[in-house]
Amino acid sequence: MASDSGGSNRSSGPWYASDPSTAPFPSVGHAPSGAAAPHRHARPGRLRGVFAIAAGAFAVILAGIAAAIVTVVSGGNTSTTGFVPTGTSPDQDAEQITTAFLQAWQAGDVAQAARYTDHPSAARAALATYQKYLHLRKLSATAQSASAVPSATSSAPRESVTYAASARVAASDSAGALSGTWTYKAALVAYRQRNSQAWYIAWAPDDLAPNLTASTHLAAVEVAPQIVSVTDTSGNDLTSYRDPGLVTIAQRLQQKAPLGGKPGLYVEIQTARGQLVANTQAVVIAPKNIANLSTTISASAEAAARSAVAAHKNSAMIAIQPSTGKILAIANNAGFNDYALTAQVAPGSTMKVITSAALINSGALSASSSVACPLTYTVQGITYHNDNNETLPASTPFVTDFAQSCNNAFSQWYQRLSGGLLARTAKEYFGLNQNWDIGIAGASASYFNAPAGSSGSELAQEAFGEGSLSASPIAMASVAATVDTGTFRQPILVPGTSQVTAKPLSASTDSQLKQLMRAVVTSGTAASVGFGPNVYAKTGTADIQRQEAPNSWLIAFDPSKDVAVGCLVVNAGYGAQFAGPEVKSFLDRF
């Protein structure tokens, strides 16, 4: 049995907040709107942001109001501000200036609306921001009622005026953007200037909507549909298995529905940097969520895999249905490390399946060719040794070299593998070295990497599964599945996911690969595991620098059960001693 040398151990683990609240925007207080403005008291009650699809627009009619614009002179500069109402009470006067403000605002005359306030510049900027981030299409607003706001600092009338607003908002300025009508109530304070008939709106950011501040703004955002529940093929929630890989997958799928569903539209308060202020989202159009998404995970396969990986820490397993590419099980026993999908480590001698395919396809050898496995082999000054000083004579059939996993029976072929043949074989026949979308939204990734430009000593290492190669169990299980059927079928987790394709192996090459992998079980490195009569396998033992023990690999398939398995036990030992028994446990239970 051979142990691979060199390489590195690299592994990495694979957004959406909780359901938006329809609770009121958080209460935020205001400082007075300037030194000249009268004291502003808290408005009666808290106003809730209410969302609905309005049947029609509110009409604001400014009727029966005799108004005059007051010219206020300050510091020699003249500006037209304020409003002189004609009501018979402070309530009527306050409602008149509020109506004038709302009429100008909904007509798009932001400058005029701002001039009704005591801080035109700040009001004008806030009104423009309201329109910008809500992508405002239309606004209708109506003053409803006024009530006195007492003050100990001024005898001039002050009134809190509530109004109802109906804003047609959109996710963007594009004509086809998702849009809807947001209806809500807000309030502002109107007051009469001392020693004057002029009324002003005491400017504050929340004059435009509840709980806005000088450092926040409203925004309309499109919200992706969610999946309420992610299950296996029997309807069991994936999270019920308590597997870190499956929990992560369920969460990712729930963030964004990959198939079906329709987006929704929310209005929310954001910071100046565009970040959501907590508990300020409310629904304009509810997303059409998917009640349930069934994955390809099989309850029986998952249970068998979970039981199998329990044997060792830092182990991960994935099972695939070769005839379809469906992922039947994902199991991890490595804390929150989902190594079944995310491990990026040298595949060890499991890579010899791809190397053998490249050599057989090119005519360099066949399963019956005589291939020596010398004790040492030197390339560019680097000498490679077999495990335990193993050596096989020149008369050794290649099937025996493969079964015994003798490294130098493979390293010596580096020149025949040059020109990118090894990497090309991995992609063209096994579908590797390219991104796969297995159905997890936004998680398209390459689960295997073989550098196309490798040569010399680097390529000699890659031939037996070390060097700059990196792989995950999903990739190597797929290699076994490809040999099973002779045709690569990309692994998928969600039915209907588009699968990349590859060339079928020739009947001759596939037959010889089966012969090689069966010999591993009957007389080679996995003979001691005790696999059944229908199992084909390949062990792998990858030595990792600065790691206490090698990574243990085993890939296998059983045509009678239409299943292929990939198992990795990190920092463990020989493939047959650690990964092998786990795979056997799975196959015995499945």
C-alpha cells in the first residue's frame, strides 16, 4: 500500500435576516428645528408604518383657503417663506398650512413645500432623498386632524396635524421595476410665528414619515422569495438531521428560492450607508414564498451516512446516485465544517482513477500492461519513494500496480500526461475543473482543481494525487459514479437544476477502470475492509505537511444499489483503515 507525500490541507466552510417585522418603526426623538423655532413637544401616540396596496390615489384639494406668502427679511437676504392662513381657529390654520405643504409635495414642487417650513434647506434635501430612494412614482396625501400642542415657553398657537399618505414606490427607476403603493400615517407640527400672522411647519425629518432622523432615509427594496421548509424526499426537514452541512444548505436555500416564487417589495429605514435599521421593514408587496422545497436527499441514505461518519471525528461523506447525479446523502462529523462539500485537500490515490483514464485513453497502457513500480523515482532532482519501501517488478500487470496503489507506477508517466492531458481528462470525461451549480442559490463552485499547466515534478506528484491538486468528497464521489455508468452526471441537490455535461468514457476505458477498482476490493488495499461482491473502490492516503496524520480517503460504487460514495477523514491515517470502514458501514445499511 502506498502513501502519498507533499501537498497541503486547505478547507473552508461554505445572507438574509429574519422575517421582516410589521411592528412600528422605532421611536426616535428630535431636537428643536433651530433656535428661532418654538419648543417642539412629543406628538400624541406612536404612529405605525402601515403598508397596503391602495385601490386609488388620495386627492388633496386646497379649497376655500385664502393664503399669502410672507416675506421674511434676515441678514439682508430676502426669501419667500411661511404661509398666512384664513381659518377661524388655530386648528383650521394648522390644517391649511399642512394642506398647502402636502399639495406642493405631491405636485413635485419640492422647493415650495420646503419654503412652508422653518428650515427650507434641510427640508428640501430630505424631500429629494425621499423621492430618490423610494423611486417615487406618485404621491397623494391628505391632512386629517389637528390638535393643540401646549407649551410653557410660548403663547403662540402650535398644532400637531396628522395626515394620510399614499406613495407609489418602486424597487428602481426602471420602467419595469417592481412597484406598489405604500400607505401610512404621519404627523407634523405647525405653529404661528410670534408677533406675526405667518404660520410655519416646524421642520423635523419625521415630518415625512414616522421615526426618520437626520441620518436615516426611507428606501424601497425588492425582497427575494423564501422557502419556508427544505426537506428530503420523504418530507423530513433537513435541519432535523442536525448535520452542519445540511443545516447550512437549508439556510442557504431559504434565503433565496432557486425555482418558483415571486419577489416582494418592502419599504425600510436605512442608515446613510444603506444599512437596514432594525425592525423598520414593512411589506408593500409580500413575496410569493415557496411553502416547501424537496431536495434529493434520501432519508434512508442520510441515516446510513450519519451513522457511518459517527465512527471518527473530522469525517465527511457524500452519496450520489450515478444514474441521475442526485445527491442522496451529505454527512459530516467535523463540528461546523461541511467537509463533504467544502474540503479543498489533495485527493491522494483516489486521483489514480483519473490518471489511469488519461493513460488508457491515450494508449500509453492498458489494465494488463506490464508496469514496474520502482522503489524510488527522481524527477528534476526530487525523488519519490513508495510507502514502506514497496517495489513491484517490471512484469507486474498495471491492474496490480493500481490495486496496491504503488505511487511510482504512476509518477513515471508524467511526460505522457504533459500538455494538460491530466487536467483535460478530469474536465472532459469526469466533468471536473469547472463550476457546478448543485442547486444551492449563489453557491456555484468548483469542487476540484487540477492546474492545466503542470509539468515535470509537479505533474509527477499529481499523477498519484498530490502536488497542487485539491478536491472535495463530492468531486471524488462523482468520479466513482462516472466509472459506474461510464457517463458523468453532475451531482445536484435540487431536482431540475441544470447539469453540466462531459464526454462519455469509451466502453473499453470504462471496462478497464472497473477492472482496476474491483481489484482494489478483491486483492488490493481495500481487501481487508470486507466489501461485498458488487463493490468497486479506490483508497487514498494523502500525507499533509505540518499535519499529524494523513488524510484518509475512499471512493466506491455499488451498481446493484445505484450508489457511489466519497469519504474523507481528515488527519486520520490510511484510507483502508479509516474511510474504508465508514464506507462499508454506509453500504451495509443503505
